[in-house]
Amino acid sequence: MKVLIVHPHMSFYGGAETVVINLAREIKKLDVENSVLTLSISEEVKSLCEGVEVITPEECFGVNLQNRSFAGSMKRLFAEVMALRRLVMRYAAGYDIINTHNFPATWALAFTGHKNIVWMCNEPPDMWNKEGSSILLKVIREVGYHIDRFIVRRTVQRLCVADELNGERIGGRYGMDFDIISYGIEYDLFSEGDGSVVIEKYGLQDKFIVTQVGTITPQKNQMESVTAVKELKNKIPNIILLLAGTGSNDYEKSIRGYIRENKMNEHIFFLGHLPKNEIAAIYCASNVALFPVKTQGGWLAPFEAMCASVPVIVSGTMGAASLIKREGLGIVTQNYADAVFDIYRNPSAYREKTIVSKEWVKNNLTWANFAKRNLQIFEDIIKNKGGNE
């Protein structure tokens, strides 16, 4: 069996990139030949592929997280789909399975003739979903959803998700059955961070540290973390919020403006994109890990924080919430300020709970299990020449 793993961009080591790299490495350990195909890859990410072949175009097609106009977004989307499609068409015939990841990879694979396509749906497309959108943009967005559904149902043979909540949401959207394959977690990395380094670096001695890790976007919803700190700063005068993740976009600018208006500069630190070992150290220095994520992304981060024995708070709408709630691994709520304050008042009680959560992650969320379950699906689809319809 030969597997081609397709992901639009590997320009920084985020959640989806973590999934791709660990899947590629683990199935290679099981003697399954595979390659990663992408439009761009950073040196940091490439160094982590550990001998897995990485296929990129001759001319780099860079990712751009800056907000663009609708026309600019459409032009960029079309160019990205066509560039990825050309690259796939050049290599796809040599592989038995195509394992596709984030949008617009599914669109790039549409009607290519390859019969064995498995979609690991990390994040379904959330097209131009902005607050205050015009009626015209809402109509265009709705049309985009119908086009996406049409393409996916005629392209993807098996749909995979990480948890029940996303399965119900995504499976319902596409009218498809789904397989649940929980991601693995880099337990050793995140359990061994040195929090003292972070405390010393940022001068956080005697601070109550709340951390959110993730790309700064409306979907990750960092503004909710900021407003929770605003509500708590009089009750917890030494509270600090660390925001770690790629930003430098309009959403970050709006958050910074809100912070200035409310005179909260001394309570908020923007750390930018950081390597995983520094994220591990930040978690180990933290008192709370907060993830008010809306409906997409961020699945790995709460479990990574659990490895560092940090109490975790997540929104009820993020994909990981169903698993966290079912196993009692953290707090699932929309009232973030109250949850943070409860942890502040009862640290010893929550410390005991984090020990249980940490052990559960270690025993249940491994990349080896993730890879084996994917291979079972790949073998099944080859054997049966088909999947979910």
C-alpha cells in the first residue's frame, strides 16, 4: 500500500500539521510507504517529517493569513485549488490511497478519477463567515456550502473525524456516515516542559497564569479569553493571560484595540508562534488553560495542556468538548470567568483532577493507535473498493 497525504499548507507547526506529520511518521514505522503533498512547508515542519517524502511545487505557493476582500479571497481560493490540483494530478496515480486533510484539498481532488480518497476532517470550510455580513455575502456563502457538499459527496469515499460532536456536525452537513479516530497527543513532550523558564523569561513570578494556545482567529475566539480576564482582574489582581499563536491579522488588531480601551495591557501577553517545546513550558507554568473555541479547530490543544497537569476549560461548541465531558477531563462551559475563578479558589481540588486527566491522555490518546486505525480504514477501502455514500 502507498498513501499520499494531502494538506494545503505546512507553513507552521499547528494542529493539522501535527496530525499530518505524526500520521506519516507512524505509518512509516509500520512499513507503509507514504508521502506528504503540500503547496508550502517551513523548514521547522520539514525537519520533523523524519525521512517521509514531502512533495511541493517547484515554485512555493505561500500561505497568507491576512484578511482579504471577498474578491481577493475568491481569486486566492481558485489559484490555491488549481495549484494543489495540478500537483495531485502529477503524482496521484502512483498511490493506492489519498488521505486528504484541510480545505480546499477536497476541492482540489474533485473528479480526479482517484477512487480511494479518505478525508480526515480536521476543519470543514467555514466560508467567509463574518459578523455583520451583507445579505449578498450570506447568499454567496450558502451557495458555497451547497457546492462544497456536492463536491465532497462525489469525491470522498470515507469521512473521518476525531470525536462524536464533530462527527454529528460534519456528517449531518454532508449527509455521510463517519468514522471516529481520536488524534494522538505528544505526551512526553508536553509532560516534561520547564515552567520556570517561562516565568523567568516574562517576569511572571507570583502571577495567576491563564493560557490560550492557537492561531489568533475568530474561530479560536481569543476575545472571549480577554473579556474573561477583564471580568476577573479586580477579583484576581495578579491574573495574566498568555496568547500563544500566529496572528498579525485584523482580528488581532481588534483584540489589541479592546485591550487598550480597557487599560488591560499589563494583563495580556501576545507571544506569537512558538515551537512546541516552548508551548510545553508555557503549559507547565500555567494555572489554567482556556479554550473558548467556537466550532472548528483546537482539538489537540486541551489534551496537550492536560499532559502538563493544567486544569482545562473548553467551550461546549468545540469538537473536543464531547470527549472531555464524557470522560470528566475538564470543565465544559460558556461561562469562562466563573470557571477560571473557581479554579483560582480551589487549586488543590483541581490539582487532583489534573492527575487523573493526565493519566487518561497518556493511556488513550497515542499516535500509534491513531495510525493503526487509519490503516484499518485504508485497507478496508482498498479491499471493498468503496466507502461511505
